[in-house]
Amino acid sequence: MEGWDTSLSEVEQRLQELLRSSGRLPKHVAIIMDGNGRWAQERGLPRVEGHRQGIQSVREVVKVAVQLGIPYLTLYAFSMENWRRPQVEIRTLMELLHYYLRRELPELQRHGIRLRAIGKLNALPRRVQRVVADALQATASNTGLTLTLALSYSGRWDIVRAVQMIAIDVRRGKLSPEDITEERFASYLLTRELPEPDLLIRTSGEMRLSNFLLWESAYAEIYVSNLYWPDFRRCAFYRALLDYIRRERRFGMISEQLGAYRLAEEIATELEELLHAVERRVH
Ligand code: IPE
Ligand code: IPE
Ligand code: MG
């Protein structure tokens, strides 16, 4: 943690402190990292270059999540539908994943990050499965940020898988149909150990879920950034968080029932000013 902290400017430290002390940061942020291909194509580069640059955004977002003490971060890295892409692109994505996991492992360890993975992992190439398994095992007892990678993931697939497991338990007499509540159902999903996402970010301006955390996102606050993922760096993440903490989450109720739930205007203004100052320094 120290190494990261000292690299922060005073104004960024102040921004982080104020975000933290607002007491309103999300517990679980989930991100659909989209737009790598377009980022590259607009620069006349091959799509894989976008994926490569996207790794730097992953590093920055993970780092800020650790610094802010956000306990859960889930990244959509590869969907089940992504298997339909051209073979060469799939191959490079798998190589990058392999590279990232091996290379970042010491850094994940240093910051007490616990890595998790959700998805149909046995669909991944063997050597990727191995580095994933190694990284999961190596970080299993860490107690800091829980970083979950969605790999070969599909929300519908996970729901159907859960239904199958439930049906098996009913057949074995371990569960009676009357006992299938929402909580019980969720306990069969791969996300069972994660709280529901509070903030769901999608980059590249696309307004869709693309089969990500369908059940879990029932009440997630959605934030769409027009930036392509390789351009989504820490200032963009701060902006998403600032937008989130200003929102009123009503969960079906009305404003009056929520009491003094809104973020005080002075704090919002100060955060806005600090973020502007950080943006000026970074760009
Ligand atoms: C997101 O970027 C990364 C993955 C889906 C693996 P894309 O590769 O989807 O980039 P665009 O959306 O085509 O620009
Ligand atoms: C969603 O992005 C999946 C990931 C970010 C891993 P896509 O680029 O695959 O989504 P669609 O196909 O445009 O909806
Ligand atoms: Mg895309």
C-alpha cells in the first residue's frame, strides 16, 4: 500500500480521503471493460493493441479500488459470447490473460488482493486454467480487495447452472421446492460470496449488459462512460464514483422515507473541485 500512496499527489490524496469519509462509496463495483478494439482501430492499430493498453486501465482501477478501500471489484474480461470472435483475437486475449496473471501476481500479493474467477473456466485453454488456478490459490488467504475476473462468463449460463444444481438437490431430497427463496437461489450462483454490485460501469458508450451479472444487478446503479476502456484511467474512475455517491438509491421507496440520504452539496462541490485539480495534473 505504501508504494502506491506515496506516488499520489497531495490533492489526489485529499480527494481519496474525502471520497472515503463520505461513507457512501460502493462496496462492490462491477465493470464491463468495453471498447478496446475501437480504441485501437481509431489509431490505425490492430485490435490486440487495444487489449494490451486495456491492461494498464485494469492496473489503475485496481489500484484506486485498493487505495479507497472498496472491498469488491469485478471485471468482465471475457464473455461466453466472445468465443465467437475470430480465432486469432481469442488467442491473443488468452495470451494476454496468461501474461497479466503471471506478471501481476506479486503485485496482487503485495496489496493483499484476493483473486476470484467466475465463468465456465474449464472452457479456457489449459495453460490459462493453470495460471488462473495458481493465482486463485496463491491469493486465497488474502484479506484485502476481492478482485473477481469474469472469464468465459455468461449471466444466463450461471442462472441455468444454478437451476440444474437446485433440481439435483431437490431430487436428492436435500431441498424442498418450497424452500427456494431468492437468497437460497442466489447461494447457488457463482457469485454467492460477493455482495450484489452497487455500481455497474460500462465503457465505450454502449448501453447494454451483454449478459453480465443479470440476477445480481437487479438494483445496481448503472454508469456508462463514453471513454473506450484503454482511456478509462483513474480520473474516469473517480468521476464514476463521484457520480455514484451523489445518487439517491431508493430501492422502490420514495425520497422522504430515506431521510437525510443525499450527499451534502458542499461535499459534492469540494469533491468536484478536487477532481478537476487532479484531472489538470494528470492530463
Ligand atoms: C472489450 O473490448 C474487451 C473484450 C470484449 C474482451 P472489445 O474487444 O469488445 O472492443 P470493441 O467493443 O470491439 O471496440
Ligand atoms: C462485453 O463486451 C464483454 C466484455 C467486456 C468482456 P462485448 O464487446 O463482447 O459486448 P457486445 O457483443 O458488444 O454486446
Ligand atoms: Mg466490445
